[in-house]
Amino acid sequence: MKKFSMRLIAIISSTAVITGGLSLVAVSGEANEIAPAPVQTQATKKGYVELAFGPKYTAKLFKSGVFFYGNNNAQAQMGDSGGLGAVFPLSEGSSVGWLKKKISVGSENGNISLFNGPAETTAGLDSLVIRQAADTGTIHARLFSQSLPVFTLAKVRIKTTATGWNMKAQMSMTHRGADTLNKLLDTRFFQGGERVGTLFTEFTGNPKLVGGMTTCDKNTLRPAVEAVVASMGANNKLISIDGIECANDWAVVFPVVGETKNDPDAYEYTQIFQAEGQFWIPADKGTVCGTVNSDKPLTYPSDAQVPKRIWSSACDTN
């Protein structure tokens, strides 16, 4: 856990608390409808993604001593109803948006830092990936070096316009997201399954696709594989990549890992990646492989995100 050198004292009253360029205002009443915070970020051709935390949740967040603020292009902004919004502008670079499929916010668009004042701990959240299926979905995000599902979505509503499209959905905390944030921030505030607010997105321009592309080959995937292997610990080195399989914007890679090239204990494992704009992002097998039917373990699950063509290689292996 990274610690701040400064101490932030939470004061929940009628007085505003200013930290990191963010105005933290006490909530005197509750609005029935969660509204997006006014978007004051520099306008882009693509729009924005906002995680709008409701007034009641925001008040509890402040009372617990947890605050958040924006870095680089990302901003934290108070809404008229007293809720707090984390706003990520969608600039050029690796941000992409596929209508009725997924939205990816590139890390170059900034991050949100959550800060626990009493414990002086912080956790950075960035690289959002929003996936939608029918009226439900998930929001994956990177918390420091971990990419995991942080929020679930319900009652997803998508509307196309003459200039683009937008999405609105109810947002709840996942159990894994809550556990990870509690550990990183040294708190017990976050609760899995709790409704926390509303997701708002706005895209302008081509409603089908915005963003860059990448290629699926060993040379392009190698840096992403090396980064994953490095995160396993100092004794793990990438010895070779024994094969890759590709389908749509997904790849399954078979790296060989060991301490040295001639390590007799070297082993091969399976790593799944998804293309996010110009980058390959590691995917969690437990999340993207779907729910396997124990009576028919080789049957492609209806909720799998990995394409059927590579599902067996990606998910029915170590």
C-alpha cells in the first residue's frame, strides 16, 4: 500500500473541504434521482465516461474518511444533488467504444485516486473497460497493477442520437472490487453488492467504433506477456511463447515460464488478452470464460466473453 506524506482531515459539515483541486461538499439532503455531475473537462471529439456516486453513498464515503480526486485529464466533480462524479474524458489514443458491446478508457486519459485520510493510504483507479450484454454489464478497472471487475451494471439503457450515442446504468460494487479496495486503503467501508450510483457515458462521432487497432502476433503480444510474467515475482522469467490463437479482439497465449532458460521446473500456462485500442490487456479467466455447465464442461457458456472459436484453448486449460 502506498502511503501519502500529507494528512487529510475529513470534516463533514456545512463547510467545504478542498483537497487536490477537488471540492468536497457536505450533503445536507438527499435527491431521489442520481444526476451526472456537470462535465467541465476539456471537450473532446469522443465524449466522456462518468461514474456518478449517489448523494447518500457520497455522504457515507466522506464520513468514513475516504475521498477521491482526479489526476491528469480525469476529474472528480460534485453534482447538483450532492453526489460525486469521477469523469474520464475520451481523448484520442487507446480509448474505444463499440455500440452495444463495450467501452474502453485508455490510461492516458488520467486516473482517479481514492484516499483514506485516517490511514493515509491511496489506491489509483484507471483503464476502465465497460462491457454490456442486454440490460446488464460490468466495469473492469485497474487498481494499481491489478485489472479486475470493480462494478456491476443493471438496467442498462442505450440511446443513439444524430451525433453519437449514450449509456446510462445502475452501478453496484462487486465483492472482489470491495475486498481489493478495502485491502489497498486499509478500511472496511466498501461492501460487495452495494448500490453506489449510476454510470453515464456520452459518445460523439461514429457510433460504431472510435479508437485505434492492434495486431495479434507474437512480437506485438510479447511486451504484454512479459508484463504479466514480471508481476508473478522476481523468480519468474518469460522463456518462450509456444503459441497464440486469435479471434476478433481476443488472444490466448501459451507462455513458458521459469527461473532460467534451462530450468527443469519451467512450465507452460494459458494467458488470455483482450485488445483495448492499441494495447493488449490481460483478462481474468474466471470473468471472461463464462459459467461452465458441470454436466457439460466442454459446452460453450452463453455468458462467455471469449469468442467461441478460441474458447476451448483459452478456458479449458491450465
